Amino acid sequence: MLGGRQQAAVAELARWWHGLLQPGAGPRAVLLEVPSGWGRTAVLTELADLAGQAEYPAGLVVRIGGRAVPPEPGAQALALAQRLLDPVVRSRAAGMLCAGWPAGAARLGALSLFASGTAAAAAFVRGGLAASAARAPDDSPAGRNGPVARAARAVAAVSARAPAAVLIDDAGGLDPALALTLVESLIEHDDSRVLAVAAVTPGSDLAAALMARSRYGPTASRVHRVDADPRMGYASRAGLLAELCPRLPAADAAQLARQTETFAEVFAATRAAAGQEQRT
């Protein structure tokens, strides 16, 4: 159950996803700048379902919850790297390393693949995540040779053969330096086909940093914003109720709009009302 604003956000993100199939499109990061309770989790879920459809049988979808990882940067870095290097990524990366690239496939090269040479990449894929991180020349969790950067580059390398969507909900819950490293490492390769979507609150430091740094360097022109209206005031909640429940009496809609504070509460209330109608 989505309102018009959420559906518009899904449609815009879907266009970015479809754009990955265009020759030379390159990777992109897209910021969904709306407050908590707006429906951003539902939007990312819709996009994940779209990206997993049969139209993209070899596509890859990785979901990351910014509030579901440890708060300490070191532990958070390993948790993010493990989430990025799920069994599907490991399997595809191992296949690329062992069998070689098929004729005509895009190449990132061994150095770009894991930014540490083919031997280190193979160890990473075999599951030596913690050991590889411990041996990294840069021992900072958010360093360019740290676990998050290396895992993100692995996803980027795999995406050269099939598009990948990395969907980060509550990105503001991540360590700022780690979040910046994560997104930039996903989109810095010219030949990769990654769509990194980060849901952030309006005016977040992460969004400001990504936009500022995309004016130059390896991520130049690769960071964009979804055209989404973040307002959730009374008028917006009343409008959403009119969309979701067009037959609801105006007085009841006005009362419900006053009793709620976010779109999420409106969605929950309408779902509860629909369930009660079905039972009666």
C-alpha cells in the first residue's frame, strides 16, 4: 500500500535501475531524502522486488539497514562487508576469478576488483573476511583499503556482468565515514553497473558530503536526488488518506489526520481499518 508520493519515488528509482542496461550508463548513487515515517522502507522494498524480477535473472539486490548493524565503527565495518559479500556475490566473484571473464565482458581488472590484487581477492572470496581486513595496509575501518571499501569494490566488479542494486535504509544510522566510503566505493568504477540508493533524512551530512564530492573526482556527476516531497504535515496526511481511502467520510479522514503524525501511522491505520472491514 503506497501513496502517490511513494509511487512516484519508486517510478523514478525504477528508471535509474532500467538505465543500468544502457551502454555506457555507468554506476549511480541516488539519495531518497525524506524523514523517517515517510514510507522510505516501503519504497526500497518495492524497488527490491522490481530489481529481482525475471527481467533481470542475473541481477543482484543487496539490502542494508543502517539501524541493524553495530554502532562501533570497527564492528560496523565488518558487518557491512559481510552483508555486501553475501553468498551470491562470493559465488559470482569466485567464478570470475577461477574461470576468467567471458569474451566481450566488461573488465575492471584485478587491481580494481578488490584493490589488492588477484591473490588477496581470492582469499577474500574464500571467506577470509576478518583475516583480510586485519592484514589491510590501512587499518582504518573506513580506509580505502579497509573491509567496507574492498567489499563494495567486489560488488562493483560483479556488477560489470550483471546489474546490482545496493539499497541502504536509514543510512544516517551508519558511521558517516563508513557510509561515505561504502557509497563511493560502489560507484567509482566506470565499467560497473551499480545503483546505490541511500535513504537519508533531509539535510543529512551524508547527503551533503556525497553531493559535494560528486562535483569532482571518481564520483563526478554520479550522485543524484530523488524528486520527493518530504512534507508530512496535516494537509499531507489528509491528502494521503484521501488517496488510500477515497470512500472515507471527510470528518473521519480529518480526525484520523489529526491523530497521526507520520505517513507510516496513516498507512498502519488504513491497514487496520481495511482488516476490520474484511472481518465484519
